[in-house]
Amino acid sequence: MALKSNVVRFPARKTSPIELGAGGTGSVRIELADAMNCYSRWPSPIAIVADGPYGLNKFPGDPKSPDDLAAWYAPHIAEWSRLSSPETTLWFWCSEVGWAEVHPVLKTHGWNYKAAHIWDKGIGHIAGNCNGDTIRGFPVVTEICVQYVREAKLPDETGTLLPLKSWLRAEWLRSGLPLSKTNEACGVANAATRKYFTQCHMWYFPPPDKMVALARYAAEHGLPTRRPYFSIDGKTLLSEAKWASMRSKWNHAHGITNVWSEPAVRGIERIKGKGLKCLHMNQKPLKLVERIILASTDVGDVVWEPFGGLCSGAVASLRAERRCYGAELIPEYFTVAGERLRREAQRIDSLRRNDRSTSA
């Protein structure tokens, strides 16, 4: 998709980044900068929390209309795609119409749609403040957080990149063994041929232990080869860890659906400006940001927050012991985010000291 970029590029600033918890499991590094100038020096992400412009013309560089969002996001999406891995999950926050404009760009760059999560702020979001004659429709109390993952592709012996489903079958056939032997290799009745090596919509990602068993069986009983069977790089033997890294992480929590009923941020969590009820109109509830980070990453993993704002993603990362890299363009937001993160780091440190003293 050829799109003329509408991104307003901002020059790099010399302000020192916010760095907290360096060397620990949980850490943050937030820069006062355009994320486009930062991506190449950040470690590859396991999760990207993208809460950027909605096309409302609310801050410098924000497009005036959702119609311009596809072109605005295109260069960012290109960088996310270039620097991500099969383990990466993208959480894309936007309005419904804004997401509809950006989805084709994400699809073009190889991001696979998983689910749209609806943030329902409830009737309290508009109660007593809605003029039906003016809006001529039902009041909107929702935003959307859409989950995307990367499709992994691996080269066959000719160098042709294949989706995992096709690659698995090609690797086994390369061994000269009949497909029926995949069941014996996995120690199952028929799950391997029925699930792991089928080419239809019923295909399953094989568990890591089964993949190692398949590779070992092919090596012992298949045709001699210099290229190890099911090798990710064509050189080294397959391991459970290597195979597990060929898809996005997911830590399931029962009882949570794709509709998130949570009021807009209020009370002590809401960051206020001088003379203002709130500093940032689109501050996200920490409960929801923590939810998506915990679901798609493990302790010590890298989280990107390219459009930091008040850096709720960084706060959630500190709490969850992840490593967050982020950027924010507006100095006022950057300053307040720094104060917020320092308070959070102090709170976490105090809790840990109390835990140590209690256990002692």
C-alpha cells in the first residue's frame, strides 16, 4: 500500500531520558523524542502498546481527521514490522473508525488480526451531559484495543519462505518418511497427522516437546541430510525454546472476555493539570494496561510504548517487572510522566523492603 506519510517529524531533543530500575527485572527508559528516532536503538519488543493519535487534532502532529490516520501510522507500522519477532503482540488503541482506517496498513505489513477488545466506560461517562438532538445518534462510551500478532515464516531447503503450516509438512516430506509416522514420533494415536500436519483450518501449532520429538525421529529414521530437520536457521538442532519463540506469547486468564467494562480514569489515578480536571484527555486505566501486558509478556520481557503520553504502559511494566522503552513528544507530558514513574518506583521499592523485613 503506497501511502504518503502525514507524520510531522520532530527533531531530536537533548533532554536526558527517564531511566529507572536499570539493571533490575523491571525497568523503564522514556525519551523526550519522536519514536521514529528511537525504534532502531530499542531492543526487539515482545509487546507493543500503541496508544497514539485518534485523528482528533488534540495535540501537535495529531491528524485533523481519522481519514488521515493510515498515512500517519504507516511509517511507525513499517518500523514495528521490521524490528518485531514472531513473539511480538501489538495492542493498538484507537476509536472504532480510526482503527478501521489503519487496519489495512497493519495487514499489508504482515500483522495478523486476533481480536478487537471493547473498552466500555459505562453510562456514567455521559450521564447528564448528552444532547441527543445534537449528536443524532446513540452516545459513544467505547474505545477499542485491537490485538495483532506476526505470522512466522521459515525457509525451506530452496530458500523459499513458507508459513509454519506449510514448512512443517515440507520438512517432514524431505525426510522421505510417510506422514503416518508423525504420530509414532509424537507418541500419539493420530493427533500429529490430524492437527500438526494438516493443511486445512484445523491446523494446530505443535507443542515444543512434540516438535523436538519430531526432529529427533526424522534425524534417526529419515534420509541423511546436512541440514538438520526442522532447524529454524538451517544449521542448529531444534530446541523447545526455539520452537516456542515462533509464535506470540499468551498467558491466559479465565473469566476475561473481549468486552472490558471499566469506568474512565477518575480519582487519585487521574493525573490533573493546573486548573484542569485532567492533564491528558485519553489517560488509560492502569487495570486495562496491566491486563494486556501480563497477557502477552513474561517477567523481564521488553515492552514498547512509542506514544507515551503519561506513560501508563511504563507504570504497568514496572509493576509487572517488564522492561519498557518509550517516547513522548510533548515536554509537559514527559515531565509529568517522569514524576509519576519516580513515585511508582519508590512505591514498589518500599513494598519490596517491607516484604523483605516481614520475611526476615
